[in-house]
Amino acid sequence: DRALINRMGFNNRGAEEAARCLKRFRQRGLPLPLGVNLGKNRDTPLERAAEDYLKALRFLEPFGDYFVLNVSSPNTPGLRALQDVEALGLFLLETLDELLARLRPATPKPLLLKVAPDLSPKALDEVLALTKKHRLQGLVAVNTTLAREGLKSPLAREAGGLSGRPLKRRALEVLRHLAEGAEGLALVSVGGVETPLDLWERLKAGASLVQVYTGFVYGGPLFPRRLLLGLLRLMEAEGVSSLGELRRA
């Protein structure tokens, strides 16, 4: 199925240890943009989630170029509910509203929100509205999915978030939906990117940036190089000279 199932969650040694590692990384002087993914602890109730995000952000803020608020991991109990405003109602919408209100003033650096692929169009619109209300810089679309339709492998029944080729169509659908109302926001597309044509489609659909994970695992170390060379060939064939020109096409 060209997919992966991940059920690791946010297992790590905590924000303080991460900050020490990132400080050493920064001291090496490598000119690489660094994004930091933030999530609440597994045992923190939703009503106290903001405290976890704020504490992690305080430790890590000096070292990241941008920060992604992950409210959509399927492996942290209750976390994805923060976005499921259609199913669980006003409380969760207000909780996410409060979370963004408290985090936005905590850093002048870009903040992005990572969304789940399993949200309805109505829920996506609600999340998009909150992103604009709190002046976040963008959205990462999408996280892994709990869906398992059409998979051949018996391993597909195992628990966890699914990524890779089965997520491709849905990731593109969510990107196109968000792009309709995302004026001024950066959209980072991720999910099922395997070929230069996938990259081309995401950029034309409104993506500012494209991330790869599962494709990298299947494709090996030279996978990004093959993607980018293939994209350059597509651009040359179509007479497109820049990514900005491609996004306006």
C-alpha cells in the first residue's frame, strides 16, 4: 500500500532536553530553517492543554524559526478533539480559541496550526477562521489519518495514524478547500507526496511549502533530489520559470 502506520505519539525526553539539543545545533552555525512541533502531554486534560504548549514554547522559542501547534495527532488521547468542533461542539471550539489566544502573544515568530485529514469541510472552515482571528501565519495540512479504506495489507488493521499513498487524495482535497479561504496564510501540504507530479499538483493547488515523510522512507536518501529535479523538468516543459509563477497558474 506504500503506507506507514505510526503510533509513537510525542515520546521524547521533554522540552528542556530538546532545547539543550537545539542549542547545540544552533551553535554549529548551519543555515537551515528549523521548525518545532509542539503538542500537549499524553496525561494532560484538554482544559489544561494551553499550559503544556506554553511551557514547551518558552523553552524552545529561542531556537526555532517557526512553530507548529500540533492539535491533530491521533496518538495522543483527546488531542484531535480540539479540532472536532462539529462533533463535540462549542466547548472544544472555545478551548482551541483560548489556546491560540494564549500562544500567539508568546512569540513574534511564525505560528502554524497542524490539521487532521479527517475533518469535515465545516470543521476545516472553523479552524481556518480561528487561524485568521489569532493572526497565525499558516496551516500544515494534513496529519496522519485514522481511515483505512481500500488497503490490501492485513497490517492495516493495526492502531495508529496512517500516512503515505492512501492519504494522497484526501491531503489534496483538504489543501484545495483551505486554499479557497486562506488569503495571506502559508499552506504547508503534506500527505502522500511521492513524485514530482505530486509536488507540482500541491504547488498549483496553493501550497506555499511541501513536506515529505513516508515518501522519503520508501524513496531513500536521494528522494528529495529526484523530486526537485523532476519538478524543474516539469516547470521547463510548461514554460514556468519560478514557483511564484506556478502558484499563480
